[in-house]
Amino acid sequence: MADQGVGSWPRRRARIAPGDTALIYQGEPRSFGELAQRVDRLRQRLAELEVAPGDRVAYLGPNQPAFVEAMFATMAAGAVFVPLNTRLAAPELAHLLRDAQVRAFIWAESHEQTAQAVLEAAPVELRVVAGAGSEAAGYTLEQLVEQGQSGTPEVPVATDDLAMIMYTSGTTGQPRGATLTHANLTWNVFNVLIDVDVSQREVTLVSAPLFHTAALNQTFLPTFIKGGAAVLEAAFDPQRSLHLIAEHRITWMFGVPAMFQALAAAPGWDTADLSSIRAVEAGGAPVPEELIRTYQARGLTFMQGYGMTEASPGVLFLRAGDSLRKVGSAGTPCFFTEVDLIDDAGATTPAGEPGEVVVRGPNVMVGYWRNEAATAAVLDQDGWFRSGDVAVRDDEGHLRIVDRKKDMFISGGENVYPAEVENAIYDHPAVRECAVIGVPDTQWGEVGRAYIVLNDGHQLDHPELAQFLTGRLARYKIPQSLVLLAELPRTASGKLQKQRLRSAGG
């Protein structure tokens, strides 16, 4: 059996058009042919270093060619790619390495200090730095590519083999690894190709982080499989983005609403040349109608979607023709995906009645990594995944997300689970009780607010709390405000009533 997985895509693309541009990074293009050869060499060298099929290879770093090479080479070796969120603190990253039982850890030179801290808490035998060198690494990525041999026999990879573990925070405060197969990723790409009509002439700006499912699976991979060029940016900068759009004649770009708001507020927005753009796609949070109108005034129309890591991620899509007519809607189901709304008894809810969003399809994960209990709680025997989100369906089949059964909120496109934040806050000696909720924010959509009951004789203000949490949590998880209470609202049975906190000013 030949390699049927995502790791074979560079080789397959290079067969068609080896000279076409696959990546552009810092102004330097890389062709499909060059990329395929580097991926093949890296794949062979990883196997030589005893990275076996099924082993996990973690990557920590920004958007850059090394991320792409490491991902494709890992998958081509039959191993499992684990992209790590660069915004997490070292203790959080160390937990993920231990949970995934990582065989190899690759990190970008820009994250050397974090990598060293992670390795102290979670030792990994095979260590590789994507850069000039590192005291903590045994190899550089470039050394492995140079030492590897291209043209060696392929590793048999089936579409049902595991390709990737993407970690998503859990409501219990512990991250859970969504296990995605090569088939999951491929079927999700098919959905995107249908909804966005991706072209071989696409020039896609990828400035949202590739360690997130939307940038990687919803944007980069569809561009790659069609033979388009991906302009990789290590970080999003609105003014630089305007320059890149004009310089590279960008045709497609994805971002969370906060990114598009920043872009519209950047100097030069009114006069920037945006004529090359044919598709602007947003996700992670609903797009405000005012922002849609701002982009329409520049001749651009939003497409937006609703998804989750567990669905690789596409579930619903609001296509360009409906973007203003159905503003606030999350759209209709993606082509190869089934979506339903159910009540507590599992029955389909009628139009206009709220129900929990459930999803089934070839893009839905096989389960959570090493967590059968969490898997059983969300995946039934028929393959339906319970999202925990509540939506209402209109008479045209469009769904509007109205609430979450989970307490999770989204800040700048990042999922924040209050239980995880609360666990960290409880480590502060002044804290007797705490509760965290998401509150509206004009820049980030939502940010955290901590409600705290202090131990007798203690004091605590927001700067002190933020300083205490720095290094323990990613910055986006740290609450942006603090409210001190004499007691938290509870039911007669003692259950915390977060809804009362929200209605009282959340």
C-alpha cells in the first residue's frame, strides 16, 4: 500500500507542477518541487532516528516553512503531528508533551527559551530546533534535511490512520487532544473547496496561527491541495497585511473578527489596493453587521463559518451571497457534513426552537486522545458529536448560535475554559472562592472577568492577580477585570449560579 495520507500531498503536487510556488515567507518563494524534496528527506531522516508510524511529533513555533515541512514529513513517516499553541505557558506545554507521549519535539529558534523550560518539565529524547542551533537540541531541522535521502520507499499510510492531535481545552480545566485522521482532514478540505471554490491560482495570506485548526485545516491545506501559494506570516500585523495584499496580490484571507477590525482601523485602509481579494473568510466568533458593511464599502464580502477542532473544523458555513441577508447566522451545514439540533431527550427541535448542535460526518474526529470517558460523553454510537452549543434553526435551514451549554468563551479566536482559569486562581493564597465568566469586549469579542471571595485578612487587586497568573496561563486566558464579592451566588443546593453573575454585569 502506498502513502494515501496528507503527508503525500507535497509529492503529488510536485508531480503536477514542480515549479509552481507553494510557499512565500519573508518575500522568499519555495516551489512545490523543492518543498516535496525537503519533506521527503526529512521524512526519511526522522524514520532513521526511530520515529515510527504512530509516534507523536510535536512542533512549537510561528507560521514559517519549517512548520509545514515538519507537519508533512511527520505524516509521511506515518507518525502523528501535534501542533502546539505558542501562546501557552511552559507548564501548559509540558503537560501536553507528557499527555501526547511525544517521541520528537521540534521548535522554532524564536521559542528557544520556552522550549528549554518545557523540556525541563517534560524531557523528550529526540530534540530538533528549526534555526541556527540550540544547546537543548540534538539536531537542527536543516541538518536533518541535508542528511536525509530522497526517493526512499514510502511508508504505507492509510486514510484512516491518525494524522494529527490538536489540543482543545476541556471544561474540566485539562486540555483534550482531538484525534484527527488523514480522512478527517481530507474530507474537511473537500468541504472548503466546495464552499469557497478555491482556485489553483489562489494566493492566500496565512497570518492566523497554523497551530489553530482554522488557519491550518480550513485555509492552508485547501490552498495547498489546489496548488495555490500560501503567504506565511509569523504574526498578524494589520498595516503589514495591507502591504502584503498589494505586493503579492492576495486573493483569499482568513481571520477572526478582531483581526479584520484591526485591519479596517489600520492607517492606509481607505486607500489600500484590495482589488485582488475575492474571498474574505472569518471564524471564531460572529461577525458584527457594522464590520460586514465596512468591508462591503471596500467591495469585499464576508464569508464566515462555525466549527470546532473536533470536526476538523468545518460544520456550518455562511456563504457570500447570504452574508448580509443572514447576518448573525452561522450558515447551513457544510456539503459532506450532517448537522441537527436536538433537545434533552435527543429529539430534533423544530424551526424557531433552541437545540444542541450535533454533528456527524467524515470530518468528525475519532475521539479524544487517551480519554475514553471524555469521548463517550460527546460521541454516540452513530457517530454524532455533541457540541455543547445551542442554536436555533430558521425556516430556511440557517442556524444561529444562541448560547453554550459549556461555560467556554472565545477571546480573539481562542477558546477559554473558565474551569482551567479558576484552577490557577485558586492557587493564590488570598483566594477562598472564585468564578470566571466571559464578558463582551470591543477588541477581542470576549475577555475574562474573575469574581473572587477573599480569605479573611487578605487583599487582592487586578494587577496582582494578573502578575500571579503570568507564566501559569497563556496571556489570553488571564482575566482582564476583577470583582471582589462577599460571596458567590449559589442555589439552595450549593451550585454556583454563573448566570446571575452574567446578568449582574457580565
